Amino acid sequence: MTFSLSMGMSALDARKTEYDVIIIGGGPAGASAAIYTARAELKTLVIDKGLTAGALGITGKISNYPGVPGPVSGAELVEIIRGQAESFGAEFLTDKVVGIDISGEKKTVIAGTNTFHAGALILATGSMGRTNSVPGEERLLGRGVSYCATCDGAFFREREVAVIGSNDEALEEAMFLTKFASKVHLLAPTPELKARPHLVSEVSGSDKVEIQLATRLKEVVGNGTVSGVRIQPRGGEERELPVKGAFIYLQGGKPITDYMMEQLEMTPEGCLIVDGEMQTRVPGVFAVGDLLCTHIKQAAIAAADGVVAAVAVDKYLNKRKGLRQDWK
């Protein structure tokens, strides 16, 4: 399996996609890793789906993170860590990773907006993946069901679509779809939107987005392609909403590993296996945080994982056996 850049891409554009390390996931583990890799003068890119796409981002109040007097929201804490990483030169990109190729010395990351390359990867996508799909979802995947608006939005020009979710990722994808769709139905399973205020304001002010709160997705329907979704408002009756696309951004408690395309060893529970330096059995590929399922789910512990991996990445890329002098 190999992936390549577009033949028409210029040398300058190609350089923009080349990094020393790419971190997939911008929560406490990924952002903390970025602090250390960027400070070590490694060209660092963090690709993340949004501030409230992860477990910490949707946490309302945190008072026990070392050095940060609370209470602060999870999103605020992530922003603090990201800001520190950016101050050292790390780049953050809001996008969805749909695949990786780790077969060679140079690793490839395929995202919705571009393809990127790096000498090392740190996987920090957490465990908000869903364990169960709704009826019709798997059957119609790729036939109107999508998990990436930036990948598939252009296929729905002048058509009505549904976006299911209430976090940053869902709202950002809904706004992206307004470029193509005639109407976007934002179906939030929660009584209020769980995204940052500016995103809530943006979707609320769009004349192409219709918001339905406290509404559950029951089924994706269609014969060959999506023709609608069955939904049930809280306290209301189940009904079918006619749409041609269903973009699903719901959350659960399963490690998010779909983009790894079965290239890494996992436990029967779907957790990644790493050594003491957070490296998988593929050289140059590291995994941290809730992907490991080896410890209690606390932001401080995930951040520590990220630091361990970042130090190991620096050693790996610079072919050193020991630590940098300023890290001893």
C-alpha cells in the first residue's frame, strides 16, 4: 500500500507537507508531546478534529490538573497546552485523518485536506470511538454515510444533508457543508450544543443550517444510497427526515484506531501495544494516552505519556541513545 502526492503539486507545496514529526490528536497527550518536539527544534504538525472532539475537550470543569488552578473547562485547558506548543513553533491543523501508511521509513498521513509526510508519528487520538453503529450506517457507508465532510462534501452539491453530533467537529463540518449543500440539518443528541461559543454562534447564524437539539439518530435509511434518516426528538415521536447524506460525529468509549488501517498490533480490546518509550512495534510510530488502555483516564497522565513519546521521537530521529543534555 503506497500513497503519493498529486503529480501537479509544486516543490514548494510539497515542502509544506514535510515534517519531522506528525502528531495525530491534539488533546493533552498530543499537545504535550508537541511542546517537547517543537522545543527540540523538530518541525511538528498536530492534526486534530477540534477542541471538543476528545474526552478532555467536553469536560465541563477541571480543578486537579497540576499547575493550573481551577476550575477551568477541558477546552480551556487544552487551549493552554496548545498555546504553549505553538509558542515553540508547533503547527496545529483542524482536519480529520482518514488513513496512514507506515510501511516505509518515511510515514504518510492522509487527511481530508492534504497528504503529509514525516519521519515519525505520535498517535494520540484517544478513546471516544463508538462501539455500536445505528441500523443502516455500515450498509450505506460511502453511499451517503460519511465521517468526513472535508473529504466528501463536494458530492452533495445542492442537496440536503444531516450532520449528527454536537461538538466542535460536528459544527465545523456542518459549516463546511454549507459551501455545497442546499440545507444542513444539525441533529444534536444533547439538549445543548457542546462546542465552543463562536462555533455555536456561527451555526446558529447560518441561514443554511437548521438545528434540532435533543434529537437521537435511530436509523439511516435508503436503498443503495441514503434517502433519509429516522430521528426521535426527546419526548417526541420518531419520524423520517429526507436527506441525501448523513455525516455522523457521535462519540463513545472505544480507542479510535480506524485510520490506522490494521497496520499496528492491538490487544483483543482494540488497544495499542507499546514499549516503555511509547513506541509500537513499527519503528518511528509511537502511541500515547487513552489509545493504550493501560492506566486511569486522567489528563495529567496522558500528558506524561506525550512527553515520554516526544523524548523518544527526538532520540529516534537524531539516532541518539541518550537524552538531550537539557532534558537530563
